[in-house]
Amino acid sequence: MRTKPSDDERRRQVAASLQVGNPGNNARDLGARLDLQADCQIELAVDEIRPYENNPRRATNAKFDDIKESIRTGGLRSPVTVTRRPGESHFIVEAGGNTRLVALQQLWAETRDIRYRNLVVLFRPWQSESHVLTAHLIENEQRGDMTFWDKAAGIVALKVRLEDELGHVLSLRPLEDALYGLGLSVNTATLAHYLFALERLRTLGNAVPSLSGLDVKTLQPRLNALKRYAQSRVSISEDEVYSQVFEPAFRQVVGLYRRTQSFSVATTCEACELALARHLGEPVENLRDGLRRDSRREQERSESDGASERTNAPSVSNDRVMREDDSPRILSASIDSAFQAARKFAESVDLHECVEQSCETPVGYRVSALPMAETASPERQRAWWLLAGVCGQLEPDAPVPVPLDGTFLSWLADPDDAASSAFWAVLTTLRQSRSSIGGVHAAVDAMSTEGQS
């Protein structure tokens, strides 16, 4: 027979039961202890996540304060995607979200409000360094907030990552294919400009945020002309020309930029001319006269070669490119104006990456292949064919997929259509500069003939 406990005994048992502690909370360490192998949502402390340290965008998001205030008042509306490198305990942002993470971490540090301590994230298993860098490049590109230099530096860094992972060097065409497979469409001509910029203009690019692709495309042939001039007079390698002559000039330009916040390609070229003249020990006027003579000789040779080509092979194929020696010359104002007008027209239909400045065409530009031509909109196809026709890249009997019919004429005559107006500017610029740009009339006449056929 059980003895009923006394009141004192019951009170003792109740008191003992109250001494049992709460179960330990190990949720914070869940992500670190689990070997996560699939996409899933997990809750992490904000201190367990770090921004992606190789984010190609250098500048702080201009909307940072607005984003931070939005999180303060309404919380984080879209989850951050994270991943984790093998062997590391912390997580990193995988595909955009650095700004939101930093804003949340600042709010937690400033307020210690429990609302900002943890966040639910989308975890994705680690793939590779190239995968994470690609994801950030695509995210930044979609938002349209990357400068030319940021994108160039990001693409070149991705090239290095891919070569390290593949175990071999990627030339331009395989690199273009590899990037396309990752979701990045960058043609070989643009890749060549990125590589030149990062290899030869790093001093300028790292200091001048506004350095543009057009700046690089204008600088490259002029620097090439100076390099050739130097090599025709003294024994000096390309690396030595850049390290001994151009780099000091670039640093001078950077110093001027920091004082004025203004960058000029013309000023940069002038600084390089002066530096080279000092290096060669000759008056800068002599150097400039020599450059003009070299340019005239090159132009005469180009015109002679062009006449020979027209005699022996009157057609020009669509895959025509600049000659391998990339013969440099100082671009005339008329050629530069034609290129600017063509680029503006291309930008109106999102074809800016297809238009490339070229010293080897009479109109100052050429067009690269139309990306995903089969699925491109009729407007983009029409613009590409018009640009290719004007600069002489079409075969005389090439089939034009966009008919130049009544619809085309209505578009061309529409004063309210921005693209149509931009194309008229191209034709007007070429007509005005016809006297100094040989062969333009033949290209325009050829395009008109194709439109009537």
C-alpha cells in the first residue's frame, strides 16, 4: 500500500522539478554542422554570412541608404541566396544581395534589435569560384549598374578562374563560347578590348571610374601608332614602351583627374606623345609630323589594298574583320563622327556591342555578328543589316531577311521613331563627310540596290 506523500514532500518534489533547465538551443549551429547537399531554406545569423569579396562592382550602391531604410521599416522582402566554400564555416552571398546583407548587418550592429539578428536565406551547394563570379556578373548586368571597367575587370577575372579550373589557356573564341555557356554574351571583339584595357590601361581604369569602352577603343589605335613609331627609331619592346613611356604619362593623367575630376582621351594622347618625344630626345612637333606621315602612308596602302580587293573580289563577306596586324592610324574627325552616329543608332535598338570602331573601313566602324540572330527581333535584325550595308559588309547577292518594302519606308519616314531618326543621322553624317571618306557612296548605292531587288 502506497503511502501518500506529505505536504512537505510534495513541495520538495515540485521545487526540484523547477530546477530542470530549458533544452539547449543549437539552431545557430545547424548550418555549420549539417553537410548541406541540396537547395534549401535555412535560418542563419547575419554574422555568419559575408559579402562576396570579389564582387565586380566597385562602387557602393547609390541606393544603399534607401535600401537600409526599407529594411528598417518593412524587413527584408526578398531572400538572400548564399553558398559556402568547402572547408569554410561561414557563408557567402552567391548571386547578388551584398547590399542588402551589409544594410542588415549595420542595422543589427547599430540597434541590437532581434529583428535583424537572423534571416532566412536560400542555400545553394557550392559549385565553383567561376560559378559565383558569373552569378554576380549577371546580377549586376541585369541591374545595369556596372561601369565599363567593372565589367571588363569582372570578365578578365572570370577568364582567369575558368582557365584555372579547366587547366588550359582560353583564346578569344573558346572564351566567348565558354561565357555564352554560362549565360554571358560577349563577342570576341569586345573581349579583346577588355583584355587590352586590363593589361595595358590598368593605371587609368583603377583611378578613373568614368573610363568608357569608347575611350579604350579610341586610345588603343593611337597608342599602337606611338608604339610603332618608337620601335621604328629605337630598339624597344612593347612592354618597355608601356613601362618607361606610357605608364608615367598615365600617372600624370590620373593626378590631373584627381584634381579636376575630368578625363580626356585627347589629353591622355598628348601626354603620351610628350613622354615619347622626351624618351626619344626629339621635339614633339617632329614626332607628330612623323605620326602624320605614317598615317598617310598607311591610308594609301589601305586604299591601294582596297582597290585591289575590289578588282579581284568585289564582294565583302559578313565575317570581314580587321587585318591581323591591326594597322593603327589617327582617326579623322569625319570617321569618328560616322562611328559615333552608327553607335547611337545601334544603342537605340540595343545593338551597341555589335558596333566596333575600325580604322580599316571607310566609314570608321564595322559590325560584329548579331547575337542569337535567329531569335532577334525584326527591329534588331533590320538595324544590323542597315549598319552592315552602310559599312560595306554585305555580299551583293546576300539575302536580306528583313524586307525593305513599304513597311520599311514608313519606318524610315516616321519622324517620331527614335531609331529611324538615329539612322537618318548616320546617313547624314556619311553624306557630309563623303569627300574625306572614300568609298561611302558605293556602299550606300549598293544598299539602295539591295533594297529595290
